[in-house]
Amino acid sequence: MAAAAPASAQFAQYVSPGTLALAPLSTRERLEAAVGEARYHLGPVAWSPYFAIKDVNYFRGTELAPGTDEGNFTATAAAGVHACLSARQTLYLAAHAIPEATWWHGGERRTVRNWSYGVGVFAFSNKLTLELALIDSRHQEFLSSAVQELVNTGKREARADVELPLFGQIALYGTASTTDWRYRRDDLPGEEGQLLVGLDRTEERVGGGLRWHVREGLRVGAGLENVAVEFLRRERDRSSSGTAPVLDLEWEGGTLALRTHFAWVSLEPEAGSAAVPFEDVLGTAQLRYAPTGRSALVLYGGRSIAFSYLDQSPYFVEQRRGIALEREVGWRSGVHVYLERGVQDYVATLDTPGHTEDTGAVGAMITVQLHRRLTVALGGVRTEYDAERAGAGRSLTRFQVALRSGDPRAQWW
């Protein structure tokens, strides 16, 4: 089991329980998997049809968000194509086009058509590492880690990453991205829908620094990022910007592996913004112990900012720590079990006192590759919130199923 490595540790509106424990998988590894499993070839172009029945979720628990009592079962069907032109496994041109349809039982308002379209250029050599990608998508996603309500979320992203060797084992890297987040007002009724589109925003990130490839299995990086968030609407505008010195460490030594990404983030509100100044460390850390090639014990933690939806506080800082067990079972099957605890710390303003909510989650995911071109995943998670405020405690139990073509690692986008 693996996950795409996060591009930034500053903002994370929703982090699915257990995902911070997954082993990161690089873009190059994903592209190699896509070419390796391609069903058809047209000259140097490898391509495969794509289909999935995903986001099949059944919910049980207290009310998720005010007024959302119209259904607790949903599913999404997607079908399209993804292709990749590869030259000597050092240059890749990739593209995908995947329309999808989201359905809710008893909830016509959120039964819509979504999509994912993208193109990318990627180069990997001793002299240059380059990743350029443009992706336009709208998927059903959870609104935030505090309000686990599924809404259709549009994301238009442009990103660029480059690394150039300087001398010896030292390399210069640069990164830039801009992401437009757009929400659909009709997903929630009345005032809740107006609050939802109040989250429409653009996030920008530009940075660079040095990486020291000390030796095989050990890499250290240090740099500086400039981050900015601009909200589109004046109501509850939380625009802010600032800088963040960053430090990365990746180490693999036999049965142990350590990966960390830390950023000392300093944000100041823009003129007219309701945001408050912020200065603290955000990031992720993961320690993996794999005594065999088929099992692993993972200790992990993370700290990030999320923008609040219903709460009057402009944002909250979420901290998580957890333990997970991964085990391969039989032929291309795996089990992922996790237990985590966390705190959501809502910042205080001149008009609103701060408060905290303790969170806990326990869950499991089973992945089975039924065939070389067919993978099924089944999972369940129980999340509980223990709030300081009277009546704010709640819980949610979610069961989910997904069926998709091909290897999940072959999805570069």
C-alpha cells in the first residue's frame, strides 16, 4: 500500500484517517507502473482504459452537518482513458480523461457529473529531474476533518518541480504550484450552502533550496517557501500569506525507514481578512519498521492547518499521531489497520474564543487484486469527536467499497 507524497504540509482541509501511515510513492514509480501495466500500445504510446466504482460509502452516526438528512449511501462510477508516451524511461508525456457520475440515495441535489482531466511532462535523469502537470478535476470529497460531509469539490492545479545537480551530492531544487478550490453551493441547503462557497480560494506556493544526497538511502533537504491563500468572497475572507523555512529528511536503513517534512510557517492576514497571525511548526513524520518484506509497523504523526466551515474561528490546527500495521496476505492482497488520536485546536480571535476538540479514529482497509487488471478495496472507520462545548460531541461510522481497473499505483495524477 502506498500514497502519493504530499506536495506541501501547510494546508490540508481533509486528511483521511490512516493515510499518514502509508508509504510514499514517487511520481516516477507511478509512471513506471502505468507503462508496465498498459493494456495497449500504439508505437511509443502506452494506454489503458480506466473504469472504477469508487467512493461507495455508507454512513452511520450523528448528524453530519445541519440540514443534511437526505441520504447516507453514495457511489461514484468513472470511465475514461489514460495514456503515457515514454522515451527510455527518462522522459514521459502523460495524459488522462476520466468523466464520472456521483449518485446519492435519496439525495438528488448531490447527484451530479464530475470529471478529471490532466496532462503532464516528466523528465528523470542524472542531470535533471523535472515534473510539470496541469490537472482540472471535480470529485466528491469530505469537506474537512472536522465536518465529514461529502461535497463536490473542484480543484484546478498547475504545479512544477525541478532538481538540478550542483556539485558532488548537492542539488538545487525549486517548486511552484497554484491550486484553485471551488465548491458547489447546491450540495448543501440554504445558509449552509452559502457558507460552503465561502471556502472558494486560491492557494499558491513557491519555494526552493538545497538537497544533500548523503548516500544511498539518506537524503536531507533545506529551503524556503512562500505561501499565500486568497479567498474569493468577502464574507469570512481568510486570506493570508507568509514564508516557511522547510526541512526534509529521508532515511532508509535495513528494516527501519524515517521520513519527515517540517515547515516553520509564519502567516499574516491580508487587508480586510478575518484571519489571525500564525507562527508555528507544521509537517509530517513517519517511522516505519519492516522486519520482513510482507509486514510493517508504522508510527506516524502530522500537524496542518484547515479552514473552518461552521465555526466562527477562521481556521483550526489539527494534530494527529497514530500507529498502523500493514500486512501482505497471499497473492497481491494487503491489510492496513490503524489507530490514531488527535486534537483540533480552533484559534481565538478578538470576537471569538478559541476551543479544542479531541478526536479518535480506528479503522481497517483490505485491498485485493482480483486480477492483474482489477483491484477491489473494502474498509471501515469509526471517528469520534470529544468537544469542550456542550452538545458538540459526535461520532461517525463509515463503510466503503471501491472497485477499479489496474494497479492503484499506476495513477500518476
